[in-house]
Amino acid sequence: MKENIVAGVDLGGTKIYTAVADLKGRILAEIKAPTEAGKGIDFVLGKIAATVKQASKEAGLAEIPAHLGIGAPGPLDPQRGFIYQAPNLGWRDVPLKSLLEEALKVNVTVGNDANLAALGEFCFGDFGGGSNLIYVTVSTGMGCGLILNGELYQGADYSAGEIGHLTVEPDGILCSCGNRGCLETIASGTAIARFAKELAQQGKGTDILKAAGGAKEGITAEVVSRAAAAGDREALEILNKTGRALGLGLSYIVNLLNPSLVILGGGAMKAGPPLWQAMNFELSRRAIKSNMDKLRVLPASLGDRSGLLGAVASAIQASRL
């Protein structure tokens, strides 16, 4: 039984999402727990181990699976399982693979979270096939995973797919990467919230502020989305601006790689039709027509499980080596 079961972990700045699944990606048990990264690396590693053990127990296993896949944020080396930097966790130079293997006594594979989300959608998503798939997550920041000719493409140093750091405004605001005018400074959940806070500072955006409980600090992308859904003009303008910037960024990828499918996930994409319509409008304007003819742009079919099932897929692949 144990040989036919693997474990997967989607490690994020706010939550640890763990599952035990069979080799067809069917989840047998899943656990969510807050990351609490501020308590340190050892604490987080302990919580990961605890969730794997708990999920295994709930799946009826006498012991944890022999193979564990984990998706982690930040630049990393998947061969060594070494995280160079994960700002959302406050981590730098963490040998995640060796630490977890020592703690759990199992084989561990580590991958970038966006790459594994792409792998999850490719292996288990409901999109009708295709060997060229681009997965883009639009959340606090932006991430991108590339499936090219049926294989996960990671680049020479495993850092391919940084769509969020394409320059779209050469003289734009400073990005966390040190560059100016990066796509994620305009097309992300963080950007949506920033645009709304700037309105509030100018004495505008009253309906958005009201939706945030009257406090500028309470303005989030979700708050803006709610205001837009209620018909607020200023909130709709923010989502239009963000959507068009996203469409522009996607057009670069579409023109460069000519994928058959672009999948969009992440919390910001839950903003609904105003964001999606603006994105599709700008993408259609900017992308080469022949590249658009057979292109499908779809929401993640696995929802919040894309990264989790990508971690499962990586463990399945490792189990077959």
C-alpha cells in the first residue's frame, strides 16, 4: 500500500497545505495549517512534518509515504532542494531537502511553487490535453511555470518563468527585485491594493474605503474586488488597469512561446469578469493573431490545489525513478 501512495506539500508564506494521494493524484487526506514563519525555520519544518504524519494517519496509513514532494516560494535549486531566498518566509540559503529527509526519513523532492502548479495542472488538470502550457499565478506577486513540449522548463539556473519581473513601465515604481516598472508592480494583488490606497490618500475611493471598514490599512485586493462587484466605478477602473497590464505581460509570453494554453490562478484572479475582460482585451490587441487563433486562456481547473497536486506529481515522478 505504501508504495502506491505519496505525499505533497504546498508551502506558502501564510499556510502549509499537505496531502496524501495515490499515483493517479486522487487525494486521500489533506491538512491545512498556518505557516507561522516568524517562529523560525525549525518551527516550520516541524509543522510540515506534523501535517505529513497527520494526513498519513487520516488516510489510514501505518507510516508516512516513502516519497514527498514540496513546492516552495522563491529562487531555488531543485536538484539540491536548496532555497536561495524566500522573502515571504524570511528564509535565505535553506537546504530544505536535506533537512526534511533527515526529519522524516523519506525521499524528498523540492520545486518552485509556480513550476509545480504548472505541473499539477498539466498532470491532473481538466483542460483537454496539449503539450505547451503556461501557468501564471497572480497573487501577492506573480509566478509562472512553463510546460514546453510536455516537459517542465526551468532554465539554465532553474529560474525561468519570472513573468512578474518583465519590465512594462521603464520608469515605473521600484520593484522588490530592485528593478523599476516590473509587471507585478501593476498586475498583482499587491498592486490592486496599492492603487486603491493611493486613491484613499487623495480623498477618493470612498466606496472602497467603506468596504474596508473605513481604514486605509484594511484595503486589500479582495476589498477592491467586492467594491467592483457592487458597481463602484473607481474599483472597476483599478481592475481594468490591472487586467490590461496583465494582458500586456501575457502577450510577451504568447508571442515568444506560442503556447496552446494559458492557465491563470492565484487569489487576484478571483476578482472576476472586470479583470478577466480587460486582460483578454489587451492580450488580443497585443499578441500576434496567428498565436491567438488556437490559444485558450482558462482559470486553473484545480483551483487552490494546483500547487499541492504539482507537489504530488513531483513525488510520483520521483517514485518511478
